[in-house]
Amino acid sequence: MKLLDLVHPDSIIAELESTERNGVIRELVQVLGDVKLIDPESIDGIVRSIVTRERTRGTTGFGKGVAVPHAKVEGLKRIATAVGRSTAGVDFTSLDGRPVHIVFLIISPDDQPEEHLRAMDLIFRHLQQEKFRKFLRQSDQPEKVYDLLKEADEQTLVA
């Protein structure tokens, strides 16, 4: 599994409009619906599911300016991931108390828990790399983010 197996080029938002967590989640789920990676009718339910998970099971803002909100969704055929970047930063109640600048939102089929874990592990592994996070924060166009993900897949940024 590679990052480009998870992220469609049109599911990247180089500058998120929302300035708060729930709005960012909605924006990223919406882009997945817009590019038909999820059923547009399911957007509200998925947003509710992710926001509820954030409230009840703890933040997905794991620090270092990154958050990975996620949910398992019934009836989904394959993993759908959106990437968003916020120059200003968003309060995700992160573990380190700092604002989040990069968000990877992952929606997985509920009947494929091992694929969900593989996707989470892949994304976390890359996000642990300071160089990868730094370049993501500097990528001000969807094409630049996509190229960075491609480079990371080719192992040029992740040691």
C-alpha cells in the first residue's frame, strides 16, 4: 500500500477554509463526496461519526501539527482519504496543545479493519518524519502535495 493508493489527486485541499475542527472535518468529507469517492448522501452521517469519535474517544491530533481523523463506514467499497493544509492552523485539542496544519482524513470500509490499520500505519509512519511534515506545510497547491506524496511513496523522503 502506498500513499497514492489512498489519496486521489482531487481530494487534496491546499488551503482549508475552515478555522475549526468540525468545519475542517466537514470540508474534507465533502471533498470526498465531490469526487465521488464516497456517496454524497452519506456525507452528514460520516461527519457526525468522525466528530463523535473526536469527542468521545479522544483527539486524533497527535501533535507536531498533524491530525488524522478517521472512521469506518458501512457499505464503503474502498478506503478514501482526503488531505488538507491550513496555514493558520486549527485547534484539534492536540496532545501537544499546538495547532494542526496538516490533516489526513481516512474513511475505511467497516468490514476491512486490517486495511484501515495498514492505511493508518502508513500515514503515521510518513507523518513521523519531520522533513515530510515540513514539506507538506510548504506545499501551497494540490499538485505540490500530490507530488510530495508521490516522492514519499518512492522513499525519497522517508528514511
